[in-house]
Amino acid sequence: MKPVITLSPLQHRNQAQIAIGFSYSDDVKAYIKGFSGVEWSSTHKTFYVLDSASNLHALFTYLQSGGYFVDYSAMRFKGKVAKVAIAKVKPPDKASLYRAINKDLQALLKSYVTYLKGKRLSVNTISSYGYFVLRFLHFNSATAMADWTTRHIELFMEGVIAKEHYSVSSHRQCVSALKYLSALCNLSAFDASTFKRPKKSLYLPTVLSKEAIIDILQVTKNLKHRAIIGLLYSGGLRLGELLHLELKDLDMDRSQIHIKQGKGRKDRVVVMSEVIKPLFINYINTYRPTRYFVEGQGGGLYSASSVGQVLKRSCQLAGIQKKVTPHTLRHSYATHMLENGVDLRYIQALLGHAKPETTMIYTHVAQKSIMQIKNPLDVTVEGLMKSVKGDEKVLISGNIKS
């Protein structure tokens, strides 16, 4: 495994510098000297560059592209300039990590992917799990697989997942990925089966008002873009379900949309809006898609990023200040149905949720349900009002006012 390179603040020659620390290696030394502006300090016995936001970002990117892990935690306390530069840093890419591990570990990674395919995990899950395992293999590449223990998992969690501030959901994915790896390796000392996933964070979904949905549709003048936004909201579709929806899955006569192999490999049927049906027909007759409901310029799948850009632009035109994603429309669809009195069991079926607990989150944001709950202070004051005489009012200041 390549050594960790540490970046830390240094005051040298009456200027702020960035010190570059590492365990001595001719290869590392030669690579660092290849960065423009690097100098050697005989006083401090370290390489360094002038401390600036651009240098910090460029140096980090340069070291990362060489396959090195960089500890820049000491630079985080240098204030706003350093934080801006660090915010641009991305985790190591798969290609550089894969090249950095030996052939035995590369073969293990391939076996791991095949193992997950045999478990019939989804493509997205295999991709996510594969990346975490690749990072684990890179992190522990200096240790023979036969010598792995559960402590190597703990060190990886501490040195990568926690240190790089991965989200709780990513942490949970990583634990699941390593559980599969330990099952595949079948080493008694390397057992992840007892590792517990951190509890999920509970975030309330962002929901738009019904009026805001209409505003977004009205400001979206492009017919194709309006059809995309209209389908995401009126069908409560996930982004991936929209992109893979085929024309044959739209039943105009029965006003149904057949979602095939959605999340969890489940089929479901959702109701097509009668209001939006003419828009769909107009769009299909105008754009003439051949297979998918929405297609790219050269045919084939429309890109997820394009949908996000379309929605972002429409929200700006509609004057919406909230951060809105395609999934926000799905949240809004579910919440509005709940406000309209639709039973949670039906909403669960329409959304394709495996568990009712997932659907229950919308009870926290549905205005109709919340607004029907009377505050206990209001109930108390109303009760007192019934006991006073005539037009007297009960005030929380402790007085009764006529």
C-alpha cells in the first residue's frame, strides 16, 4: 500500500507554507518533487509549497492522482480559504485504486463481484459494495489476506469511513459490503458478521405545495421537459423508473402506468393522471420516441443529470427557493395523496414501498394531518374561555380582558 502523505501548516521565511510529510521513499520523494513550486526546507527537514487555496487544491489533486491517500486534517483549521479548497476534493476513483493493488487482490475483487451477482444483488448495489471493498483492499494491501482479522475492518472504518466523513447511509452500505467479503473469504479471524450497522438518520422529506407543482409545470415551456416533470410528480416515479419506462408500459385506455422491476425488483401499477394524459399524447406525437418514454438525442436512455438540470431550471423560473431534486416530486406526490385522504396502504402500494414504516414518514409532513391536531395550550385556553362571563377574554399574561 502506498504511504499516507500528510499536509500541515508551516511558517517558514515569514510566510505561510504547506508542509508535505511522508515516510521516506525514493518513489514518493521523486513524485513530490514533480509538483510545481515544491521546495525543501533544511531547517524543518520537509518539502513545502506556498500556502494558498489554489496550491492546496492543486497539490491534493496531484497527490490523489498518483494513488496516494492524503491526510489534510491539519489544514482544516486554517480557516475559510482551506475549507473552500478541501470542499472540491473527491474520493479516489476506482481506476487508480484498482491499478494500485496487486494481482491477487484484483482477482479477489473480481471474485467478489461474481459472488454478489450470484446473490442476485442489483447493479447499483454491486457497484456501491464493490467500491467500498476496493477501498478496503487498497487500505490493507500491505497485509496478506490470510493475516486479515476483524481489527483490519475496524482500522479501515476509522481511517477511511470516519476520517473522510462518509454519511451514515454510506457507512451502513460499507458494513454490508464487508459482511459479504468476509463470507466469501471464509477466514475465522476475519469475521464481519457481528459488525453492527449504525442507525439510520431520520430526515423529513422536502415537499412542495400543490400550487408550487402547478407553477413549475406552467413555467416549463418545452413540451418534453414538461412531460418529464409531469410524469415524475403525477406517477410518483423514482428517477430510474422514469428513465427506464418504455412506451409499451403506458396504457392510455386504462389510465395506468406499469412500472417494471422497480426498486427491489418489484412490478407495480400507478394511476395515470387524466389531466396530464393529453400532454403525454401531444409529447409522444411530437417527439416520436421509439422505445423509451424519454430518450436522448441519439435515442437510448435519457441521462439522469439532464432531468436534474431541467427541474432545477424550472424551479428557478417558478421562484422556488427550496432545494428540489427529482425525488422531491415523488415525496410531494405521496404527501399530497395523504392530505387528500388516501389510505396509507394504497400509497405504500403506489410508491412500491416494501415496508409500511417507509410510507409513514409522510405523516410527519402532511399538512392536513398536522393542522387537524390542536395544540394543548389552545385547548386549555378554549376551555377557560367557556367558563368566563360575557365578552371577557383569557390572556396568557394572566389577566382576563373585557
